[in-house]
Amino acid sequence: MSIATTYRTCPRSGLQFESQAEKLMLANAVAAVVFLLIGGILAIGVVLTRWPSIHWLEADTFYKVLTAHGIDMLIFWIIFFEIAVLYFCSSTLLRCRIATPKIAWAAFALMVVGAVMNNVAVYQGGSSVMMTSYVPMMAAPSFYLGLILFAVGALVACFVFLGTLVVAKAEKTYQGSVPLVTFGAITATIIAVFTIVSGAIILVPTYLLSIGVIDAVDPLVYRTIWWAFGHSSQQINVSAHISIWYAVAAIVFGARPMSERVSRGAFLLYILFLQLASAHHLLADPGVSTEWKVVNTSYFMYFAVLASMIHGLTVPGAIEVAQRQKGYNKGLFEWLRKAPWGNPSFSGVFIAIVGFGFLGGISGVMMGTEQLNLIIHNTIYVPGHFHATVVIGTTLSFMALTYFLIPVLFKRETIAPKLAQWQPYLFGLSMYGFCLVMMGAGTLGVSRRHWDMAFQGAALAYEWPGAAYMMMGLVGVFGIAAIAGGAIYIYVTVGSLLWGKKLDGGTVSDRTTPVPPTAPAAAVQTYGSSRMVAPGSFVLALIFLAAFVLYYFINWKYLSQLWGLS
Amino acid sequence: MTAIAPPSERLWWKHPLDRVEGLWLAIAFVWCMVMFFMMVYWHMYGAQNLSTETYKTTPELFTTKTQAMVDQYTVRTELDGAYPVVAPPPGSDVYMIARLWNFWPILQLEKDQTYRLHLTSMDYNHGFSLQPANINIQIVPGYEHVVTVTPNQSGTYSVVCNEYCGIGHHTMVGRIYVK
Ligand code: HEM
Ligand SMILES: [Cu+2]
């Protein structure tokens, strides 16, 4: 079957882009960056209001801005970018045409319409319900309808991705199994389908409630199903950004997985267990049984944690093996010291790995422990945790990948390469600080989604300790630094796209050159020998474990001093 | 060959593990099991476990029960009579209403005594955030959550609402005295 399209081979990377897929990736990536920009501007309002000595916005504006910040960032920025990544992992890596480009464009249009509709609803007021929109607090019908349209678009895009895999298989554009990175993307897609269906199950009735077709949605049922959607959507992000880690390791170092079996097995664990962990958002809720909480939040979740701990070793491990083969073999860490720290694709991914593991991972497991959840539920610790996962982990990894895509996909020279070099450090490290002080304030009890920690106008006001005020002040300082880092990313990306020097796109052909079969390479594995292939990564992993164990038990000690509860 | 190309060996799933990977897998697995059993252990030997006792309720039903407690055990009032301070006997059922935008009434409990604290909301979701002890429990409308509490220190405690509940959210603070 021949379909009229063309394939461009990029002279800088050797990657082959099909013309429809390329345009779709570009459109989705640009839409993503637009929402990152909006969400970033809103972050200024959020952070300057939570900084106690500035306390900038009025209460109603603050809640409006916070609702929009959460949705624009967590949903629109991330999912638009993910769709671009899915098309890259299918059409580009497997060198095939994209299935049904017209439908893919329709999906994109639906997503744009939905996102705009939802934003308009929020700014009009009357829909400041936060991204979780817990019933019985109601938003305008167009708030829910916007989200539903966006979700349908995203679901259609997932099926275009799956269809593209079928095309590649049928047209034999590669041999054997799909690459590990594509495998990770498939994981993300499978979880996405589950997620979007859960979202529909709860948002469609809520939409009907908002237009008066049905008269009640049970608040506890809402919370339970909403989190089946809200939690698993975070696992889409994890699968997506871990795929990007492997991809960047491959692109920058030519690294191959230490063993395909372990890395793929770890992705499989995500599919099997992650969506069952939505319980950890309901640990402080009434009406949910202890057994259900323990089994869901832990047993299954810890297999997902196991999977993340595996990737945490195998990604740096793959880099270490590649570096050692290049001769950086001295001591434990020469491979790391001699890594290209000036390449923002690498530095971004590395800062993301460390921050995601140490800050996001450890805090996430702590707060997902049934009893420990009592000491942080709904405090500002929670946004502290998820800015470590979804900003340091996901967002920074997307930024790192963008620096690779500017010359390759956009065909532009990066404007301000020096600025781009510093960006991951500024953004990533100030986010480290931001997350730490939010967790600190949360440990002291400071609430999330709260306009005024001084309780202006409250009859029985509470006085937070001075340390809590100090930490919330530092949230402001680190937050502004991070926003500056985000602004640089947007400047470099948009600037390169608009004004960067045009680069040669490479040869264009009207047929695909299939992925060449890879010659079996000498095994990295030192089967059964006493030498370890990645001792440095192993030591890093042990340091991680020590921090994890220590922090985990400190919190049990803290819990044991509270009022008795039974 | 790299992670962005198909694996070179067709039978990649037959590859033996590398030592580093195998060792880490074993360590991580053991740690996961420790964390799992820690929760079970705490249910058997720990003193802080959240009760799951819950009943369906309505604002009218819950208000009636709360009012009965207030009528029987009020010891004084605060803020010009707006808040009764209620001191039910140890071991009894005590009620606290969460609503836009206050917690009602003020409770007075005794240290090292146990009470069955009933919580619900009259309208939206609210949060029961006991400060400075830092115990945080979700309050969901329509559901009466019965939590058995044993205060272990005397003092004045605040109950801060930490679930967003509208424009007056930041004024929603209640109080519990422990003698
Ligand atoms: C660039 C710098 C950023 C700053 C300074 C910032 C700041 C904040 C702060 C202070 C809050 C908590 C407010 C509160 O609970 O009272 C918040 C909430 C949130 N942020 Fe960010 N943020 C940033 C970027 C991001 C990004 C990139 C994402 C997602 C990818 C994100 C997602 C969220 C979400 C989902 C919430 C929760 C909203 C809610 O409670 O409904 N943020 N942000
Ligand atoms: Cu409230």
C-alpha cells in the first residue's frame, strides 16, 4: 500500500520524520508550551500570594488563579507534550507513517477547544473549584464540558498512536521487538486509556449534574473515582518521563539498557499495579476500609515503587556502562564527572532523576503510607511532593528533550545556547529548594489551597509558629527563581522556533527506509562474574536507600507522639 | 541496540540479569516488604490508626445529635455566646459540625481520656486539621465519621479547615481545649 507522504532523514540525528507526524508533533508541542506559559504566569500570582509578607491577590482571584494553574500545568501542558512524545515514539522511532493523520488532527482540535473552553470557564469566575472539583461544590457546565472534550481528544490520540504501531508492524518498518522507549510509551498509553475512562465515568455525571439532568453525585463516590483518574494520570507522566530518560541516555551517550528484561519488566509492573494505588488519596477519608487502604496503597503500590526503584538504578546504570566503554573507567564516579554537564538535555535529565527519586519518590511513599498520611493530608506538603514529581520529574525531562528537538524536529539553531545551558540548573535546583521548604511548612501543618495563613477575619484564629512563616517566605523566593527558569525555557524554545537560524532538513524521500536490523553487540552483561558493570550507580542507589529508610522511620517516630487514634 | 532501537537479540527476555541489577532488585524488594508490613504492624501495636467507622447521615440528623450534646454538657460560652464550650464525660460520644465557615461547638476534653469524636459536613468537603498536633482528617458531606481520640497533652488546640471550601475558607477555624 502506498500513501502519499514523504519522509525526511535528519542529517544531525539520523532520525527519520514522516511529514504528517512531524507537523502533528510540532503542533502538539507548541500547544503544550503555550499552556506552560499561561500556567507559569498564573504561578506568579499563586506564589506571591502564598508568600505571607506579600500576600498579593484577593481571595477570589487567588482561588481562580490556583484552579487555572493546576489545570493548565498538570493537564494541558503535560498531556499536549505527551501526545507529541507518543507520535515521536511510534512514527519516528519505528520509521513509519502515522496512522490516520486526519483523525489525529481532529483529536488535536478537540483538545484545543476543550482546553480553551475550560480556561474561559475558570476566568469567568464561578468555577473556582480547583482541579479536583469535588462535588457538591459546582462549577459552570462548560468547565466540565471543556475537560471532557479535551479527554476525548487525548483518547483519540492514544488510539492513533496504537494504530501507528499496527502500521509499523504491518508495513514491516522494523524487525523484532519495539525499542524500549516505545515500550515505555505503550505503557503510558495503556494507563492513559484506563485513566481517561475513569475520568469519563465521573466527569460525565458531574457535567449532567451541572446542567440539571441528574440531581446528585455522591461526594465519596466522586472522590474515589476521581482519584482513579487523578492518580493514574500521574503514572502516565512517570512512564512518559522515564521513557524520555532512556531516550536521552541513548541519544547523548549511545547507551543501551543494561538488560531489556529488567527495564521492560519494570514498565510492566506499572501497568499491573499503578492504577490500583488511587487509595493513597483517600487514606484520611471516612467510609473506606482499612484492608482496602492497606492493600491498595501498599501491596500493589509497592510493586510500582519497586519498578521506579529499578529504573532509578538502570537509567544511570545504562549511562555508566556506556561511559565506561568509552574509557571513563577510573574509580567509582569518573563516568559521571566526565559526563557532558554543559548539554542541557543531559543535565536536565540528570537533575530530574535525582530530584524525582530523592524528593518526589521518598516523600510520595511516606505520604502514601496508611497511618503516616494523617500527618500531611491536605497540607502544603502535598504540593511540595508533587512539584517534585511532576515539575522536577516530568516537566524538567520534557524541557531536556525539547533542547534535543529544537535542531532535529524544529530544524532551527538554538538561540542563546549559553542561556539554555544554565536553564536546567536554575529551574531544577530552585525547584529542589521550593519543594523542600513546602514539605517543611507542611510538616508543621500549614494548609494547601489556603489564601491566608494569618486567618484574617476568623473568630478563633490560630497562630502558626514563626518557622512556618519563614518557610512560606522561602517558598516565595524559590518559587520566583523557578518561574524565571521556566521563562528562560519558553524564551529559548519559542525564540528558536521563530528566529533561530534555519537548518538543513536533510534528504526527503517518498518512501520510508526501514529501521536497519541491529547486529548483536557484545553483551554488556558480565554474567555471573564477580565484576559489577555499574558500581557507581549501585553506590548512588544505596545512598538513596539510606536516605529513604531514615526519612521513613523518622516519620513513624513523629506519628507515635500524636494523640491516640483508633 | 540502544534504547531507541529494537533490541538486537530477539530473545531479549531470556537474558540473565547483571549482578548489580539482581542485587538491587533483591534489596528493593525486601524494603518494599518491610514498608508493607510496617503498616500491618502498626495496626497491631501502634496507637495511631484512623478508625473507619462511618455512617450515612443528613444535616438534620447530625444537628439534632449535636444539639442534644450541647444542651446537656455546655459549661460556658465564648465570643458573646456564639460558641458553647461543651465538656462531655470521658468515654462519651462527642460531635463536631463542619460547615461554611466554622466548626461548631468548641469541645473541652480531658487529657488521657478517650472519646468517640463524630465528624461530618453540612455542605461541601472540609478538612479537620488539628494544630499544633498536626492530625489531618477529611470531612465528607453525607458521611458521619466516628474517630476514637485520646488527647495526650493538655492545651488549646485549633481545628483549621484544610480542604478548600470557598471564599471564606481561611476563616474556618475551630477549637478544642484539653485539660
Ligand atoms: C514554575 C514554577 C511553579 C511555581 C512557583 C508553582 C507554585 C505553586 C504553588 C505555591 C502551589 C500551591 C498553592 C496552594 O496549594 O496554596 C501550586 C499548586 C499546583 N501546581 Fe504549581 N508551580 C509551578 C509550576 C508547576 C508546574 C510545572 C506544574 C505541573 C506540571 C504545577 C502543578 C501544580 C498543581 C497541579 C497544583 C495544585 C493545584 C490545586 O491545589 O488544585 N505547578 N503551584
Ligand atoms: Cu472548610
